[in-house]
Amino acid sequence: MTGHSSVGWVDIVVILAYLFATGYLGWLGYRGTRSAADFLVGGRSAHPIIMAVSYGATFISTAAIVGFGGVAGLFGMSLLWLTVLNIGFGILIAFIFLGEPTRRLGHHLGAHTFPELLGRRYQSRGIQIFAGALIFLFMPLYAAAVMTGGSIFAATQFGIDFEVALLIFALITAAYVIPGGIKAVMYTDTLQGFVMVFAMIFLLIFTYMSLGGITEAHQTLTDMADMVPAPLAQMGHQGWTAMPAFGWGAPTYDLWWTVITALVLGVGIGVLAQPQLVVRFMTVRSRRELDRAVPIGAVFILLMVGTPFVVGSLSNAWFAQNGPLLQGKVVEVIDAEKDRALVELMQQGESGAWTAILNPKTQAPVRAPMIIGERTSAQDGDGATFELVAGRSIAATYTKGDADKIIPAFIMAAMPHWFGVIFFLALLAAAMSTMSSQFHTIGTAAGRDLYERISDKGHQREPSILVMRLAIMIGLIIAVTISYTVRQEYVIARFTAIFFGLCAASFLPAYIGGLVSKRVTRAGALASMTVGMSVSLFWLAFIKAREASAIGLVQLVTDGKTSLLADYPNWPSVDPIIIALPASLLTLILVSAVTRPPDKAHLRRCFPD
Amino acid sequence: MLGIDDPYVLMAYLGAVSMAVIGIIYGLVRRNAARDEVTPEDRLWALDEKKVDDDF
């Protein structure tokens, strides 16, 4: 790692002041108008900025900033396609085409949760229970991604162990979500949103300025294409300002399929079926309020996801120019004219001799691309003389290949220390605003959609607050456990992509079909959800190599292979959404076509206009 | 252009900014276009939502 990490009393005071300010705003909110529902009850309107920033703060979390920003540091600016989809789908299509129909349908049917919306639209207790169970079981995975992102940053910034950071993060989360922060207190969300905006604008401007301006910075990165590490180049990485190689049937196209299908499409489309975001539309006062929130929402998302993707990619240029000096022995010359080489990294022992740095997992010498700055003569452990080179490398070299640490390492090395504290607050804000919604959704899924529906066989009951609180506690414990135990390559982005993809395949056809079509039937919706979820889970467990190998079932049935399709290049890199979403959509259409249409009286209730 | 040689990455870079600009234009054009009324049904829904929230 790079730079100097420490936690001083000023940092603690600033963080505490922020937490108190958030608490104070929350308390003020409780005394007066506080949630979107309160605004609606009073017949008034939340300011569009408050509505949009509050929505955006729920949408964007540490997963996007640290996780996906780090992935951009590894894979490059091709990830900007996700920014296009985040704004295009997450704001434009969601607000313009889905927001109003969702709001109206929810109000017509008296639905208050996403599973309840589906259940009442299709007059099916089973659908509500199905959706509630899926959310309760898998939302903790996404919460774990958010928690890991915040904890990694805190550990890097303040020089503490990841486990300690995770514990502190979990305690802050518990203190925030359990006593009442789970409510959508819009002013608190908005404060958090503004902290995030300030941090991202500063980060973007500072990064571009430190690299000589927009074009200069991009050009520097473009000229570094020959420094892509060999394992990434073999997957199709062609540079940080270039798309991965596209094609089918060879391992050199794996990266394209990973970036585009899992990260861009999985998350980009998946946002439309995020339960915690869909319910936000129901709390909106009118179509006009939705329209007015679009510009703020679009700019907010551009800043929140565009900035980390650009900065993550550019961190490679910054480290190559300004990173701490590394030493080693040239193994292979990359470009003699530019003095770039593949270098075996070395460290000097107490005796003064230089020895190779070994990878703790493989025990092989660590090699990294380097821009060489100095050459001197030195002695190795055997007393032999060799040419020692010193120079700088790409971001992943400084984080030992861990993409999740790229953004924290860059902030710590490149930015002033005070900004690190502000950025931590922004991440805390991003995490809290998202997690409050996540745990609220987990609580309502367990209490309202599962417990009430199962125990009372479809008849309305007062919501079980105890079950909700218990579910939140369980969800929190599961999320912390996942964060604590699973530490693999770009795990934050992968967990997020899994949850978003699962939601898209399971819910999206039934959700949109229920909004726009009177012909979609209960059987069609239930079959579509079942197929979407089953195909997704099967693909994750048996086809998609990275996830399947971690789950471990596929090794049992294939004698140690990491995918059922391990012998067919590219298939193990394809995300479930590519198969599961079309399958789910097709099932919805076909089953609805051959089953009895919903009764007309119910449809008149759903669509009175 | 802008130091990015790959047209697809450049398209994504400019596309992200364009999406935000489209959002701004849409918001300005539609600023007062839609109706803004709270129906009794909306209010009833909000009361129910508030009740659940308050219980929580």
C-alpha cells in the first residue's frame, strides 16, 4: 500500500460532527415533516432536488464508488457504458416510463412494498411470498458489497485492519438502521447526497488537474496500453481507454463478456427491478414531481458513477507518474525507447542484499510492468551483481492486484489527507443511505410479505414489527458475515452484479408486464419469476466459472472443473442475465398467452383510466 | 478526440454526458407539463404508509 495512513483526533472530530449532524437532521425530521409519505399526507411536495438526490443517494453506494471504481482501475474506461445505462435506464426510463405507472398502480391497489405490488397486481399470495423470500435471502449479499466497500476504504485511509473497520462499520450501521434510520428520512438522505456530490466534484477536478487536464490525462492513459499485465491481456484487455477485444470462441474474448454482460448489462438493466428503488416511485406526489426530478437525478448519477469510473481508470496514469518508487530486476523489455519493462519486484533485506518479493499465494516472484526511472548496480542474496531498476507502475501493482483497494489507495496516495476524511464521509453517506433502504426492504419483505402472508393466509394483518426488526438484525448479521469471510477478486462489484442480475431476471418481465399489459396472467408472472430465478441460480452455480468455483457444487459434478461449459471458451464468462432474462420474458409471454386472462373487474381496479 | 482513440469508449464517455444533458432538457421542457394533483386515493395510501412507518 502507499502513502501514510493514520487516524488523528481531527479526523475523529470531523467524523463525529458529521454523524451528529446526520442524527440531528434525523431528529428534526421526526419532529416535523420527515418522509416522502408525510409530504404526501400533507398534500405538499418535496422539492425536486430533495426527491432526486434522495433517490440517487439510495441508488448509489460504496459498491459503485469503491467496487466499480476499482474495477475501472483494473479494466479501464469501457466501464463507462455502465454510466450510460445507469442514467439511461436508472433515471430516464425509470422516471419517465415506469415511475408514474408504478405510482398509480401502487396507490390503486394499496401496495406498500415491491412484492406486495406484484402480489396484488396478479392477485397472488404466492407471488408476494416468492418475491419477499428472494429479497430476504439475497439482499444481504448486496448489503455485504456496500459494507465491504466502506470497510476497505476505512481500513486503508485510517491504517486499521479490515476486520476492525468492518466491525466499526457494522456498529455504525446498526446504530443507524435499527433505532429508526430505516425510515426514508429525505432530509438526511439529501445531506448525504450533497456530501457525495462535493466529494465527487473535487475528486474529478483534482484528478484531471494533477494529470495536466482532460485530454492530456486520457492521452497519458492511452499511451500506457503496453503496460497491461499479461494475465489481463490474455483475457482481451487492450488498454485502459480501449474496449476489451470482442469476439466469441477464444479465451482472449473473456474480458469483453465479463465487462459487458455481468458489469454493464447486469447492473445497468438490473436497476429497473431494484425493490428499494421501485417503492420510491409510490411515495412521489405526482407525475410532475417525477419529471422535475429527472435533471437532478441524471446529473447526480453522472457524477456518482462517472467520476469513480474515470478516476479509477486514470489512477493508473497517476501511479505511473507519481506513485511511490518500486525496485526490481528487468525480466523483459516492453518498450526500450520509453524505458518500459516487465520487472521482477525486489526488496532490500537487512544485510543489504536484494531478494525477490514473492506472491504469498503462489510463492512465485511478483512481476509488474514498470516505467523505469533509475538504474543502479546492486547485489542479490547470492552476492551476484545485477542491474537494479527503480520506477513506477500501474494502480493494481500498488494494491497487490486487489481492485477493491484501487480507489482507497489512490485517494490516500494522491489526495490531501483532509480530503480522505471528507471522502470517507461521502462513502459513509453513500453506504448509510443505501443500507437504510436495503434493510428497510429486508424488514418489510420478512414482516409484511412473508410472515403476514404465510401466517394469515392472505388476509390483512397489522404488520409484525417484531418480525421486521428481527429480520433486519438477521440480515445485518448475514451481511457482516459475508463481508468478513468472502474476500476475493473485485468481490464488491461481483456481489452487486449478482443481486442486480437476479432481480432483473426474476422480477423485470413480471413487473413491467404488470404495469403496461392487461393480458399478462398470474400463471405467466409466477412462471416467469420462477424461470428467471432458477436459470440465474443454476448459471451462477454451474456455468459462470468465477461464481461457480466459489460455490463449489460444480467441482463435485465435473471432477474439479470450474464450469459445466469449461471446455467451451467464453461461456463461463457470460453473465446469467443474458440467458435468464430472455428466458423469463419468453415464459411470461408464452404462459400468459395460453392461460385465462385476469378478470375484468380486477383490471378496472388496476387501470381505472 | 479527448485523448481516447477507441471510438466505443469515446462514445461511452460522451454518451454518459449526453444522457445527463438529455435528462436536463427533458426536465426543463416537461417542468410544468404534467398535472400535479393529490387525489383522495393518494392521500389514503400515504396515510397507510405513514402508519406502517410510524409503527416501525
